[in-house]
Amino acid sequence: MARRCELTGTGVMTGNNVSHAQNKTRRRFLPNLCDVTLASEKLGRNFKLRIAAKALRSVDHVGGLDAFLLKARDESLSDRALKIKRDLKKALAA
């Protein structure tokens, strides 16, 4: 499974470990991914997603999964999140 947030697209970044003697070796910065279950009020369902802790705070700040998905750009969402967003738009249109 890829180390990528399903809502924000945050992935692995690279950088350097720098010692006191300024020796530089490559390292990886992994995102803080959490397996969470988020509820969609409009769809009346729960969805299990693997998202970053920062994204979880953003979802709470915006007002829930529905509001976050409607504001999010499609490029940053995973395929599963895009499907939820499409279903949500259909439910709002009906």
C-alpha cells in the first residue's frame, strides 16, 4: 500500500540527515498516516480511509467529510475518495 494520504495526497518526502560534522546522508520523511472511519452525513454511511493526521484536523476544521470533499481538488484525492465525492454530488443534486 502506498504511503499517501487519500484526501490530501501528502506522500513521502526526501531530505538529508546532517551530522554535527556536516556529513549528509539521504533519508525519507514519512507522512503520519492513520486508519480512520469518517461518517458522511448526506450519504448516511461510514468510510474507512487512510489519511494523514494533518488531514484529519483539516476535516474537523472544515466541518466534516462532506464539506471537505466538496472543497477538495480532484487531483489531490485518491480514486476511492473521488468515488465518494461523485456519490455525494449525486445525492446533493437529487
